[in-house]
Amino acid sequence: MAALAPSLGSARRLVIKIGSALLVGPDGLRGDWLRGLCDDVAEWRRRGTDVVLVSSGSIALGRRVLGLAPGALPLEQAQAAAAVGQIRLARAYEEALAPHGVTTAQVLLTLEDSAERRRYLNSRATMQTLLSLGVVPIVNENDTIATDEIRYGDNDRLAAQIAVTCGADQLLLLSDVDGLYTANPKTDPAARHLPVIAHLTPEIEAMGGDPVSGLSKGGMKTKLMAARTAIAGGCAMAIAEGSVMRPLTAVAQGARASWFLPEADPQTARKRWIAAMKPKGVLTIDRGAADALRRGKSLLPAGVRAVAGDFGRGDPVAISGPSGETLATGLSRYTADEARRIRGHHSAEIETILGYPGRAALVHRDDMAL
């Protein structure tokens, strides 16, 4: 039996990537289209769905303001254009969502922010907090400071990483194509559209092509790379043509798209990733803390009796019960030295002990595999 495509309307946490070619036209920002997209975003928020927007367009907007010539830009000019365009891009989203009572936030990231564990944990914590407060983050690559060595280079892969980072169950890439075909449909009339891809095989990956838009950097090849990241993290991903006025509504009502099915749900995928890590230290906890962990609670410093090993913030640690049995593996929110200083103390005492504010949990339940 053929696999069924997920329903966009059922998303619990949805990441939407918007390509430059949709947002910026020959005459500048496509305001009517943006307002239609934001009408959809507000509707999904009313349904209780967390929404994150990963938006291209800052360089395309900025280069128009600066009067830069068409074509590829030197890195320093691209960064200058991004600096000018980012503020306009953020303001455009803010103005389009404000009438719906939706608060926005700008989040700028580079490849280093996900490759380096401490930065990754900071990004994850910030995103989780924004979403818990009902905010719609507007994410873009920080082109103003990123060099070629620390760039994602395209927002398709950035969106997939954001989806995994924030535990999204669905990722929608809005682009100028309506999905994946067996060949380039512009040159091969026999090309077949693939509505559901249950397994990302080498044969499927070989179907990637080149960018077709003068504004867009990401072709089908980068979208397939994004799909591999997303589905490994438990997130379903769709590629859809987004030029219609209400693109989310169109996809939810059956507009043509290609769905890539996840290997597991986001939480299960993350727990597997953590469980496979080699611990760099051991936290021995008391019976009360062990019981709390079994009930799905986070590990607080008050329940820690001993700290062994040399680990940094974000490193994996084993969590042992009072009898020495291993209960879980988790990512520590503190260094080994900090953990030793705050063990046995209540979370309200952390700032007094360390001299700076800290997080309440030593290991958060979302960063723990029992």
C-alpha cells in the first residue's frame, strides 16, 4: 500500500522556508504575497501550531536599496546588502503579522551555531523559549558576519537544521517548484512527479538538479540534502510551489507537493541520538531524583549527590541512581566544575553560588534518554 502524505493542518510545530524568488520580485518586496502568507501563519497559530519562518530575501532587498549591479556579489558587498536588507525584511514580517496580534522575533544564525555544541544548545533554548511565549521567530543566515567557511550557503539546509533544533514535526519548503520529479520537467515531458517519498534512496538523491531562478541559490540538490537532515531528525518535509496568495492553505487543501516521510517522530529521533553518545562524566543522584526522572521530570541540582569526570556544557553524561545503576544519558547544561559547585543545592541558589544566572535544570528532560 502506498504511503500517505502527512496533513499540513495537523502540524504541531511547523517550520516554513521562504525562497527569495517568492518574496522579492523585479519591483521589490511582494507585499501582497507576504500578507497572504502571514494570514496563513496567523491561522495556523490560532489552531495551536508553533510556527518558525526561515526567510531568504535580505540580500535581494538590500542590493536594491544600495543600487548594486545584478549578478553575483563579492562577499563584502553581499554582507553589506544583507545588513541593509535584514532590517527591512524583519520589519516587513512584523508589520504583516502585527494586525493578527502575533509577535515576531529576528534570529540570525551561522553554520557554527549548530556545529558547535554550546552554541547549538543556546540556539535551541532560545527557540524553545520564543515558541513557548507564542512568538513567531524569523530566522535567516547571519550573512553580515558569516564567511564562506562558516556558511550554510542556502536556506533549505538551514531550515532543516532549525526544524531538528526546535523539534518540529513538519518542514515546508516554499519554492518556485512544486516538488520532486524523476527528471527535469522543463526538459523531459516524461518526467513524473513524486508525491510521497518514503525512503531517501541514492536513486532519489540522484534526481537533484540545479537552481532555476536568478534569485534563488538552492536547487533540488540542496532540498534533498535538507530532506536527509529533516527526516533523520524525525521531521516530515514537503517541497511545494509557493507563489499562490495563501500557500499554506493551498498545500493543506491538496496542492501538488512532494512529501518526505520521517524515520521516527522528533522526540524519539533526538532520544536515540543522545542515547548513542559516549558519556564524558557521571552524575550520581538520590532516590527522589531517580523517581522524578522516571516520571519524566528534568534533573535538578538538588538531587545530585556526586559528580565524576571532566565535561563541558552540552557534553553527554551518564546519570546513575543511588545504587550505581545507570538510569539515563543526558546533555549537561553545566560544566563539571559548575555541577560540583551546585550539586545538592536548590535552583534558586545557583546565581549566588556561581556568581551569574544559570538554568534551573542540570539536565533538561528534552536532553535526556532514559
